[in-house]
Amino acid sequence: MANKSHLKFLNEQQLSEIKNFKYNYGFEKDKDDRDNSPKNYVRLATSFKSDLEKLDNDLEAKYNAKDRTLEIPYDIDYVQITFQDQFVINKYFQDYYNDFGLEATAFYDFAKRGLFAVFDRDKFQTFITNVHNFIDCELDRNQNAKYSNYIKYISSFKLLRARDILKFTLENIGDIIYLSLMNLPLDDTIKQQIVRSLIVYFETNGIAYKHDTENDRIELQKPTPEQIQKIVQNFDIIESATCSAFTTVRPSEFNTVERQFGFTIQNADEDLPIVGIIDTGISNQTALAPLIINDATFTLAGNPLIDQAGRRSGLYYLGHGTAVAGLVALGKENHRNNFNGNVLADAKLLSIKISENGNGYISEVDLLKMLYDVKAKYPDIRLFTLTTCYSRYMNKNEAFSDYTYSLDKFAYETNSLIFICTGNNENCINENTGYDLSYFHGDHTNLSTPADSLNNLTVGAAADNLKDGIFLGIADGKEFPALYTRKGHIDLSAIYSDAKKTNKNYHY
């Protein structure tokens, strides 16, 4: 079962084993710089008062929207808590569990924000009472109101709602939806009972599904918007529902490997390393043919040795996977030399086809299975390229996706490396007619999943190209990012006020 939240708890006994688990993020002020003056909590108490009112309203709305004709064994409420700083699991997990009836299920923003399941409603009322007392003490100056010091460490809280779970608009539902399941480390029996009732709902309503138990998620094929709405409103075991719409990164117009190229690869018979091209196929009707492994096994969409994506030139498509494969196998020098003289290849190519035309919806489950099958058949393959990203950009400091986690896990388990593109920002031509670096400050220029990978290599685009000579472009230099590329989405300055952080494990 996936454990992406880095929680290691499986049962009550394992709570005693967490003493050595600690996040190594955050900053500690020098003791001399600490402010010991009394704190004014009026603003925080005012915010809590609003949070409580909204929590009550959201709870009422949640249960009014429930369909009680569904036979679901448990209702679970989830509260998202934002802290003043990081939540240190080994110190506070058990206190929140024992005192407030809250079980930590996931953490975001480097543990500054947590999602907690309300496993004991009576104990959770103790939490609510503490918040009320804090408000009474700070706003009404009631010195007799007693509350836990943990309350002051909280910045805000709210109920997890159906609209928080849905990561796309129902109007853009698409063909494939992924349900990421909650991690209930101490209540797995309850979780499995809800999951079983969810599967009964799928089967009763004719919804095709695949249960990816390894990564703790469910893939749905062609559900209706009404079914998705009902699922997220009633089955309290879903952390997020995402859509798998994706697009390819279109190649540039220079030196695309086409049918008419009159060159011969000199070393096609050599024992070259094989690179897996996860894309729209590789056409074997091009000069790349001697380098392509003659294997049509690995495909989710048609013949992997045919590439009909991309722009059209006369009777033929220029392809997308074919162009990527040409860059991989023939490298920078051949393109710079315009393929003059002897052409020496750097690699052989295995086509792993996931799309016919470069856009649509992808089955992540089937793709991951196919990658493991590739490794089983060709264990020497270590390198892959993946130039298809989801069309939705990631918000600032958004947690990495289940898809990304699965690819990271694959890379780790198989000793492989995937080169993943950041994705194209196709709106840049309309939004930034000049070269303004501040344009990249907006979230809409952030990378797209699965470019948020931690175990693989993410590749963006520079203003440079493969042409020699003087750089001519709207950027100040060839090393600057290309306007259409995307940037990383992590910004620690938005979480921590301190500008500097020292890594004690790094040595010069």
C-alpha cells in the first residue's frame, strides 16, 4: 500500500516506534533573537471564530448532501489544519490522536499543513471546546477560560469538502478519473470496509474500474459527472479525484527527423544502449529505422512503430515520438552538423506508445504496468524519455501527484531514470509578447505533472537552440529560459519567513 505521506504508522503498537522520525525542514531562530514579549492573539482568535462558524456550516451542508440510500458503513469527517510552523510528527501525533480524536492522514507544504481524520467525535468536541475557550480568553478577556497550548500553534482549520477533493471541473471530466484513497494508519479496517462499499457502487452502476492497491488508488473509466459528484460526496475515503488529460510537448521546427533525410547511420550494428521512448510511437519509415527495436509489444494506442502525431508535411505526419527519438539517438552534434558526413548514433530505441495523436487521456495504471513489463523483457534498459504532461499546471507548493509517485517508485525499484519534460505553456505567445522574466512569477507558468518527479530528471527549455553562431533572440542570453517552458512549483519562501536555510549534511 502506498505511503506517500511519509507516515509509518500501521497500528497502536507502532506509535512507540516513531521517536526517530523527524522532518528536517524549517528554521530555528537564534536564542538571542527570540521575542519573549507577550503575544497578541486577538487576530488569531477572530480568525478562529470565523473558522468555527464555517466548520459548522460545512458540516451541515455535507450531511444534507449525503445519499442515505447508499449502504456505506462509516461517515468520516476530515479537518485540514494549517500550523504556524511545521507539525513534528514524533512529538504531536499521539497527543492529537489521544486528546482531540484526530488521526493524521497526510501532510502538505513540508508538514506545515495537515489533514486529520476525526476518528472520535467526542474527543474532537474537546478540540472545539479548546478553540472556544481560546476565543473567550482573547476576545472576551475571560481569564477563567482554559485551553491547550496546542491551539496557539494552529493558524487555521477547515472541513475537507467535496470541492476540495475534486481537482478538476465536472464539465471537463474526460474519460479517465483517478481516486486517491486516504491513508488511515491506525484504522485500516474501517478504510477497507468503506472501499468495499465503494467497489459495490462501481459494480452496481456499471462503472469500469481498476483498483491499484500497490499505489492505493482507483482508476475509473468514463464515469459520468453525476457519478463522480455522488462518489466524493458520500464515500469518505477519497483524498483527491483527478483527471488524466494530457498533451505532448511539440518539438521545435529545426531538423526534425523526416522521411526525406538522405543520411545513413554508420554504427547501427553496434551494441548501443537502448532508450525507451514513451510517446506517440516511432515511425520505422524514417532514417531511424536501423536503430528501432522491432518490437510492437508495448502500446496503449495502436502500432508503436507508426507515428501519426504532430504536424503534417505532404502525405506524411512529422510525428512527435519520432522527433524525440531522433534527438535521443542522434544527439546534439549530428543536428548541429546538419547530418553531414558520417552519422553516428548514441542509442537504440524502443517505442513505448501511450497515445495516437499526442493528447487525450491516459491510463496511468496500464502505463506503469507496461513499464514494468519493459524492464522484465529488456532488463538492461536504464533510460526513458517522457514528453507528455498533464495539461493542468501545478499550484505553488502543491503536493506531488499519485502518477508522479508511481513513476518515482518505478525508477527506484528498477534502477532507471526517466527524462521528463516540464510541459509547454502554450498561452505564452498571447500573454507575453516581449521577454519579461517576471512573467514566470505566476502559478500558470508552473510545471505540470509528472514533471514534479523527485527520483527522475525534469527538463525545461532554454532560449538557446542547436544552431551555431551568434545568439539571436528576445531573451538577454541563450541560457535564459524559453518563454514557452515551465518553471518549478516549489517556493519555500512562501512557507518560511527566513530567507536562508543551511543543510548540515552538505559539505563543500
